[in-house]
Amino acid sequence: MPRGDSSALQIREASLELFFRHGVSGTSLRMVAESLGVTKAAIYHHYRTKDDIVRAVLDPAFTTFTTLVERVDALPPDEQVMALVRGLARQAVVHRRLYAVTLHDVTAAELRRGSAQEQTFRRMRDLLAGPASDRGSVARSALFLSGLMAPAVDADLLAMDGAELEAAIIEAGARLLGRD
């Protein structure tokens, strides 16, 4: 890639890798530019602020979460929990690094606060807890959601075959949420 030339997609991909390795707060625009061999001005050509880059990087995960919740909401109540577990397991395997940043990074969480994404996360937690939820089921659902970052940060899980890992996540979710 010639110096100074970068696409929005390349910026997002490089940013995701840096966010995964260093966290959102530990990643500077200078680091993004250097990883692409471009100037910061080339980054600013596509994104006005670092927060704009973070939102653009995380948007695919948020869109997937929202679509999944809408699909699960349309199911009969007795099918919702496991449908959501299966959908989240699939996405956690397919988008390991993106989910690690989305679910784990404090700065990413701050950008969600008070947003539609925060409402979607709360709805996922509530769906997983079930219609007759108590504090224990809410805690278990939050623990399951937090555990979805493990496939991106645990070396043994990173090495696992995707289908095997997906099945393990589904099994763990079913057990944790009392659906086994």
C-alpha cells in the first residue's frame, strides 16, 4: 500500500487488531497510522475522532447482537434462551477478537453507556435469565455473556476448532443457565 493511502476498511481492521492487543484506551491514532504506514491525516480523512473509529469497528458486533435479539424475541418463550445461546456461541467463534473487545474493553463499554447497544446487552441478559428471573439467574446470564470473550483471550481456546468450541460454548451456556 503506498504511503498515505488507506481505506476505511483497512483502518478498521488495523484498529481492531490494535484494540485487541492493547485495549481501546491503549491504542492511539498514531499507532493505527503507523501500523498502516500512513500519516494521522490519512486516518482523519476517514474518521474525525478515535471514538468514531471505535464505533465503526464495534458496529458489526452491535448490529449482529441487535438482529439476534430481534430474531430471538420472535420465538416462543421456551425456545428463546437456547436460541440466544446458540447464536451468541456462533458469533463468539466467528468474531473472536471483535467480541473480546466488545465485551471486555472498558472504553468500549463506556461508549455503549446509555446507548441502544446497552439496551441490547441488557435485553440479551434478560432473555438469558428467563421470564421468571431472580438475582441468581441474572448473575448467571451476565456470567455467560462475560465468558464469551474467553475464546479470544485464552490460548487453548484460540487453538480449538471452531465447531468444537461452538459446541462447548453451547454446552456451558446450557449448564450455566440451567437448560441442560
